[in-house]
Amino acid sequence: MSGVLDGYEDWPAYVADARAERSTGESRLAAALGLVRPSAPPEVRIVGRFERDGLEYTELRWDSSFGPEATGWLVAPVAAEGAEASAIASERLPGVLALHAHGGQKVVGAEQLLDLGAASVDPEGSRAFRAQYHEGLAPAGELARRGFAVLVHDAFLWGSRRFAADRPRAASGTESAADSSAESAAADRRSVQVEHRVAKAAGLLGTSIAGTVLHDDLQALAVLAASDRVDSTRLGVFGFSGGGARAHLLAAEAPEVSAVVVSCMMTTFTALVPDRIDQHSWLLLTPGLSTVTDWPDIAGAVDGQRMLTQYCLQDHLFDVAGMRAAHAMLTERMPLYTGSFHQKGHVFDAAMQHEAWRFLEGGLRE
């Protein structure tokens, strides 16, 4: 599998070792995903920090146990100046893990949810994504302005964690901004076939893309909980589209998560066959998962966990009957479930973000 696994040559051994030590008490979901659960929180390095518009952006990196290091950004309000500054700086905030979408792009991951300005890896690509799906807003920053500490990280396959074949070709130093943007777009196009090949490799190794992304998300949740800006008893997670799939899976396997928002990623598996399969990625379509559970039934594994699921009735990725069936299943299954329906396409726009932030405030500040 060399060539396919460029930059991830240590992945097979990591999975094999984890399988040998796997607990017999793992959940049926974890077994179906081939989840390799991180053994311990990673060591985290701070590699940069800047302030803008009342927010502090801290760039973090950590060893992901296999493959390249992960990059994450912790975004939180800047402490006030003056006599109260030290008290405010020491205040622990509710922490939220923000999970980027699939988006058909791999050059960036976390930057879908962040406006990093000059620190951006691909400013045009991330700006275009936010304009299309988030009404031009950077959701992680919007939530941080409400008094949260928000961590956004690159997951397995994206950004700092993408495979070598997905990386833009090295610049010669004479390229224009347009050339750089075109090369990023070309790398994203190459990533389509790379993702399929990685999914095949994952299956042979006894894991899956969704299970491996969940490994990275569990690591990032541990990073968030360990931050000195965060109250580890008040943790939440949100995600849109593929990020919503990630949030749904993470919440089921992380009892420390008190509140979860799943936006534009809820249906039944039956409703996906046959007409919606090609519109979804390996984050949702794990082989064999439907023999263990239906997608809505993944929720409810954690007592007392709150969930907001946002459905868009004009979303071309989903059948309306499938969304309504999932809503009925969740209503019956989860005492603290809320479902909201919007006459919109596949978006997480300003109004939906406002609803999500109000939900997280209610779930993490009581």
C-alpha cells in the first residue's frame, strides 16, 4: 500500500496494535466503525497566537499517533484589560469542539469554520466555502464571541492531516495568487480518488474512514478538555454536513459531551438507497454499519445528553421522508432532543447558527 499511504506508512501498524489490545467491552458502534480509541491525551504544542476583533486565536499542534501531526486552533475571547484582567483570564469557559464538513475540499479543514486572515493556508478556498454554506460567517469565531472556548482541528484526510497525494504541488516562488488557488483546487480534485483508495485500505486494516476520523475527533476533544481556558465539565460539539456526521458519532462515544448540534446530516439509511448514495461520503456510508444500527439510533447512548438536529427541507442531499422519519425516531429515543425544520437548501447560515448557539448556551451554561 505504499504510494496510497504516503505520509501514513505507520497507520497499518498502529491499527494492528490497537486491534490486538481492543477491549471486549467496546460498543457495537465502535466495533462496526473499527474505531481505534486514543490511549491517552496527546502532548500539545503552542506554535502561534494572535488577537483580532476581541478574539484570541491560538495555533496548536499535536502528535496524532500515526501520520502527520494535527493542527488545531483554539478561539476564545480576549481577556479584558485592567484590574479585572487576571480574574477574567483565569475564568474557565464552556468548551465546544467545532467539526468541519467534508465540503469536497481537503486542502483546508478547520479553516472552513475560521477566518485566519494572513495565517490562512488557502484563503480563497476557505472564504468561498464560508460564503456558500455559512453566509460568509466564520462559525467558530461567532460562537467564541458569545463566551465560549472553541477548538477547530484538521481531521484525518484534511488540512494538516491530508495524504501526500492531496497536497498542492510545491510552488516555485513565481506563482500568482490565482495560480496558488488553482493548484489548491486541483489538489482537491485529486483527493476524490485518494479518499476512495484510503477507504479500501481502511477496510483491509479493519477500520474505516469514519472510525479513523472519530479517533482524531476524540483526541481533539481531549485537547479541548485539557485547555486551561476550558471548564471540562461543560463540553459541547457542533458540525454541519460531514461535520454533523462526525458530531453524531463523537457524541455517542464521548459521555463527557453534554450538548451536540447536528446540522444537515440526519436521515435513515433506507432513505439513502438508491438515489442519495453518490451524494454522500465515507463519513456517513461505513460498510456494514446499517446491519448494527440505523443512523438516528446512534443517538441516545449517553444519559442526559442534549441534541439539536437541524433539517433543511430543500436539501438536495436528503429525502424529506427520510428526514422526517429520523426526526420521529429521535423524538422517541432521546428525552432531551430538539429537531428544527428550515425551508432552505444545504446550509448552516446565520439564522441556523444563531439557533445552534442559543441551544449550546442553554445546554452548557445551566
